[in-house]
Amino acid sequence: MAQTNGRTSRRDIYLKLRQLVLTLELPPGAALSENELAASLGVSRTPVRESLILLAQEGLVQVFPKIGSFVSRVDPAQVADAQFLREAVELASLDDLPERLDPAVVDELRGNLNRQRRAELDLEEFFDLDEAFHQGLMRLSGHGNVWTTVAAAKGHLDRARRLGLHENVSPAVFAAQHHEIFEAIVGGNVPLARTAMRTHLRAVFSDIERIRAHSPELFATDASTVPVRRNVVVWE
């Protein structure tokens, strides 16, 4: 992590913990110990506590007085809200594509698609390529900077997407969807690109239903549910 005056910055701690939550290294429902997190990161408890407060404001952590802090379970309602925002932005971006696409960005996207097909690609590498691909499409329409706003709003969505990736034997189906979207764009068929994009982005909903059928403990149900802190996490 980046160092500030010999110390890890508070923002670095926040970003590191956020990444651990989003990548499911800290899974939904996991109990969070400030002492253990501080020890593992080599920092004091103060920046850890401040980071957990920020994550709670994002809905990624829940803090229960006299019980403790826990990674929030994936909330399908928040997934749907983030998905609505993302779909609206990405489809609107397709409508703003210029007649002549930036050849440098097109080449970059082709390279990205080729890397997505690598057999030895792990899920996190694919996720990073997926993010870069969608941001690249927005750059084609001149809206690349908007991606930062979209990314900041989709914590629950990203966790659901990663759960979906873990459920699938291979990310090849998603790579194929990316290829379909890209070829429609470079072929000038925006209506086809919009249809393919909508289908691609909404796949997360079927993933949620499939995963929730066998692992309901990963998902939020009643907002008033309070966990009981024991040697293992129990949600009652």
C-alpha cells in the first residue's frame, strides 16, 4: 500500500478493506474484528474503525452496538438499484457513439477481448478485464469519466457478479457476450448492441436467484435481522 509520512494512509486502509469485501475474501456475513484487521494490515485500530464506518455508509458493513461489525449480506434490492443505474448509463452511452470510432480505443478493446479468452485466466483477472472493457466502451462515446461514479455505486452489484462468476464453470459465456456487443458496435448496429448489452447486464439477476436457492445465508432478507456473535457467525 502507498505510504504517507512513513504510515499507511487512512484512504489506503479503506480501499484495502473495501476490496476484501468486494472480492469476497471477507464474505457476506463475516464477523469483523478491529484488532484482527489492524494486526493483519499492520496499523492501529483507529483507521480500521474509520474505514468500517465508511463501509457501513456504503451498505457493505453493518455495525450492531454491543454485538459487533459484520460484512453485510448481499442485498438484492441494492443490486437492482445499482443495476438500474449502470444499465441506464451504459445504454445511454451507446446512443452517443460517434460515426467514426477512436481506432486506438477499438484496438485496446480488441486486445482486452483476446485476453478474456485465455484459458488460464483466473476469476479476478477476468473481472478486471470485464471492468476495463465496459469502461472502454464508455470511452468510445466520450463518457469514460462517468465510470468512476458508476463503479462507486455498485458494491452490492459487484459482489453479486463475483458470486455469479464463481458459480459458472467458466467466464467464457460472459466473454462471448462482450464479443457480441463489441462486434455490433464496430459494425454500426447500435440497436443490436443495446439489446446484447441489456441481456448481458441483467444476467446477474438469474445468478442471484440460482445462488440464493442453495446459499440463502449470503443474501439479506429482513433489514431488522440482527446477527449473534459467537465463534461462528449466526444470523437469526
